[in-house]
Amino acid sequence: MKPACVILAAAVLAFSQTTDKKAPTPSAKPDTWQRSKECAEQAEKVMRDDRGTWENHYSPKYNKCFISVIDGGTGAFHGLARKRLLDAFERTTLATFVLGHAPADDPGWSCQIDFEFVKCAKAADFITEHMKN
């Protein structure tokens, strides 16, 4: 009986000495309001001299600030209205969509995503998705 008491006492002692661990706190979500405010301020800076119609959007999904711009095209697209998606902090164009292209007459060389030519419907969907999420 003595060995059984020693084993039981050791087991009780081992269980009583476990440390009380707190549940890990969930990582804090980014402050969407603050990021949206910073996004709006950055968009103002980027678009200060641009004559196009634009709107900005902070995307929690991508953790980025996007600007959607509608303006007149330049170069080969002079006179055609286009919609562009910009990364406001990188100041880069992510996608371009030439407005007015019907799927049947889309030549496939007038719209881009990351400087690769794509069908305009794909570029339009890309811009819409990034400005919504």
C-alpha cells in the first residue's frame, strides 16, 4: 500500500503544479477606420493634379489603399474614356479598362491587369472586386 500512496501523492502533486495558462488573445484586427482615413489622405495627395473622376477605397482583404479613376485616355487611347485602378501608396497602375468596349468587339489589347493585356470584362471585374472588398 505504501507504494500506491506515493504514486497517488506524486500524481496529485504533479497536477496541482500545472501553471494556469491564459487563453491566447486573438490578434487585433487592423483599425479599418484609421486605415480608411489614411487612404483618403493619400488619395488626395496622389490625385491632387489629376483631372479625372476618382474614388478611393481601403481594402481590408488586400490591406491596401486603392483609387479608381475615370479619365480620358492618352497615347493610343487618346479620347477614349478609361477606368484605372491604382495602388495609392505605391503609386502604380494595377489595371486599366477602356470604357465602352462590348465583349463582342473587345480586341483583347486595350485592357490590362499588371501590364498584361486581358479581355476588358476581366479587367473590369478585377477593378470592381478590388474596390469592393
